[in-house]
Amino acid sequence: MSRGKLAAPDTRAAYIGISYAMRPDSSGEARYVTCCSQVFDAQGSGLEFVAFETSVDHVEIRGRNPFLDREQMRAVMSRSLALYLARHAGESPRRVAVHKNTPFGNEEVDGCFDALGTVEEVELVQVIEDSLWRGVELEAPRTGARGVPARYPFKRGTLLHLGGYDTLLWTQGNAPDAAYSGSYFKEGVGIPRPLLLRRWAGRGPAEPMAAEVLALTKMDWNNDALYDTVPTTLRYAKTLADVIKTMPSLQPKPYSYRLFI
């Protein structure tokens, strides 16, 4: 796969990453939520984002996680979809995948479908980076009845189904195709931690969903590493949210990602 676009893309797919950030009001209290929605297509074009600021009257805070109400999420998704339409002569995407690292609330799910009602396939995926799962590959024993730990971890791209909605995906791991011969583990040491992918909306097998997430870990234009641990949808959205929450004011308009590299 070449950097910058998916290897076997759905040419009418859009990928959206959502991240939240608390912004203080004039008294210094964290009273406003900035929802950063970053969108691009399978070709890697349209690297733009929308920063949508809302008051806590439209947000439910559960623990440390904000959840938008239906109206606010519909507005965020509508603006994100508008970015895609502007780049593709008004042609609606056939498929939209939305990623965020916190759960999707019921009203957020409804808001997404309100805005994306004309899209044939909508997939809402929570990408959990700090999962507690680990795995060690075992080699077939030469003698005896037990396997022995391999010198290298699971192959990058390994999947493990945990149920109807949860899937483990190893975005780190052995990448022999990147080596001239033998195995290659970019991190060098340690046991890689898989991502936990939890699907809140969507249908079909988990393999295509996981393949997209895996491919999106190689689309960071601002990084020359072989891969990232999380998909670019979330990496960019979080980076942008961290930047804009420090800004004193924010205009409700699209911004190019290149301005924040």
C-alpha cells in the first residue's frame, strides 16, 4: 500500500474521526465542549475538519466523557458530510465509517443516522486503544506436547472475535512484508497491545471493518513511520482537538489540516 490512500479503496467511502475537548468559559470553568470532526476519502483527499462548539446544555457528561444530544450530533455529521460533497461534485458517499474513542450514546447514534440518511452504509465504530488484552504467539513444539512462545509477536493485522460487536485487532506486530527477509517488529521489544473495536452500528462481517482500520493506520501524512497504532481518523481528530481547545475563539467553518501540521 502506498502512503496516502487505501490499497483497495471503496471509491465512494468517507471516513470521519470524532474527538471531544472541554473548553473553558470566561470564568475559567470547563463549560463548553468542542467536537472536532475530521473527514477524508479513500484517496486521502479532503483533509479538512470542522470544529463544532456547543454548551453543556446540549451535552451529557458521564464520568469524563461528553455525549452530544441528537440535534448537536446531527449538526456535526451534516457539516462533515458537506465537506465530502463539496469535494465530490455533490455526489453522496455510498459508505460512511465514523470512528471515535468513546462510546456512542443513543442520541449520538440517532443524530448520525439523521444526517446520513441518504448514505447506503453507515458504520459507527468505537476504537479503544487502552484495552487490557494481550496475546503471545506460540510456535509448534519440536518435541513434547506444548508450544513455545515465538520470538516475534502476532502478525500485524491479526483478528480475534470476542462476540457479536467486539473485535480485537493487532495494529502493531510482526510485519515480515516490510523486511528483506524474515520477521520485522517496528517497536523492537514488548508485547503489542491490540485495539478493541466495538461496533455500535453497521452490518456484515468484522473483517472489512478491521481492514479499513488497519489501512488507516498507514495514512498519516505527517509521519514517516511504517504505521501508527491508531487509525488516522482518530489521530488527526485528537491532535486537532488538543490544538483548538487552547484557542480563544473559533469560527464555525472548515479548516485545512495542513494549517495545523
